[in-house]
Amino acid sequence: MAARKEIDGSASVPQFYGKELRFKREEAGLTLEGLVEGSFYGVTYLSEIEHGKRRMPRDLAQHVDRVLGTDGFFARRCEDVRKAKQGAHAAYFAAIAEAEKRALVIEEWCNVLIPGLLQTAAYARAVIHATHPRHTSDEVQAKIDARLKRAGLFNEPKRPEYWVILHESLVRNPTISAVEMAEQLDHIAALVRRGLVVLQILPWNAPTRPFMALPFKFMEFDDEPPLMYTEGPYHGQTVDDPSLVRQYRRAYDRLRAAAMPPEASLALLEQAAEDYRHGQQSP
């Protein structure tokens, strides 16, 4: 049996919440299995909430309150934990940033911007300045730091399988200086060559596919249903309805079939980086 790990409730709001949850569960004489029984969640999920690693979903909090007789305490405090875990991320994206850490597989289609998990600091800064022109320098830097921190999952022992399809325009049309764009493409190429990312590029002249104008991300997990996420400049939408996820999944598979193979995509990416370095890429 694994040794019991103490929870430092003073470390953060999520850990305080989790420690209180464990206290109430044990006070009621319940195991993790006993508390999740009758819910749609697993033991691992609840354990990670107790350790402050996951955010408590409202439906699970309501279930916990019913079982423990805590008069709505855990449901009421969900919002406090959500805000604490949000950090510098937009409110609509905070849960997705958290889900990325748990994902076994992440697949993205991007036609507007290089995805956040692959962005360099220079690229992220340009995007944040464009979308939040009134932010102070400290606010901009906080968002950059949060975005770059997400990419730390590529260095984790249990990192996800990551597959991305980029529209060719993201490689050909720079949003930052040529030198910075070369560095951005080099960064992606390095991840590909390390085996951390599978890249495909959808050519300019590829046949039009359903949802081609809509960027989206799929995530698969060990102990929870898959989900799809899409967003615009100031909003995001998470889809977890199985039938809708399957429909988007089929659209993604058609995009993948129309895209260049990984080897050819990497060659195009690296050639574009060289062109930027030597001033041969169109502005």
C-alpha cells in the first residue's frame, strides 16, 4: 500500500480545498471509492482533487455535498478554486490548460495562429499585444510566462502524444520579424526532431474540408471522456458530447488525410526557417 501523502493546506487554495475534502471524507468513514460511488468520476480523479491537482467539477461537488451532508460547502467553493487555478490564463481557457496536463493524446488543427503549446516568447508576445493592447507590461509578461509554462508538459515523463496540423499560411505569412519567425519555426522543428511532436502542414491548395475555418483541439484521457475545444479571440467552447466529438473527429481525420506527410511537412518548415534567416521569405 502506498504511503499516505500529507496535504499542505497552506500552499494554495486548491490544496486547502482538497485537504478539507479529505478531512470530511475520512470523518465520514468513507474511502475514495465510497465517495465517488454513484458519480461519473473515478478514484484517481477524486484523489487528485484532494491533492490540489485537479479542479472540482460542480456536478461532482454537488454529489460530494449530498453524500457527506456538507450543506453545499464544496459546491459553493468551486468558484474560489477555479479562480485560484486560473492564474494568468483567460477564464474560458483555464480548465483546458489544466486538462492538457492530464491528457494522453492532444491533437490540434490550427489555421489562425501557431498553437500556444508551440509558441516562442516572441510569438506569444506579438499575439498577446494584438489581442490585449491595453495590458500593462507586467500583465503581458504574466500571460507569456503562463503560455510558456504550459509547454513544460513536453518534458514530463508521462508527456502526451501530440499531433498538430498547421495551415501553410502560418508558416509563410510572418506575424513577427523574420529573425523571430525563423526562431519560431526552428523551435517547432526541434520538437519534431526530438520525437515530441508530429507535424503535418495543410497546403494552400488543399481541397476545402469541413470546419477548415475553425481551429480546434482534441484531448484523450486515461479516466475521463475525450473532449474537443475550439476558440475565438475572446471566447472558447468545450464540447464533450460524444456524438459531437465524433463528428469533429471525422472532420479532423479528413484534414489529416489532405495534409502533407510528416517528413515533407518538416522539410517545408525547415526550408521556410532558412528563407526567413536569409531574407528570402515574403514579408
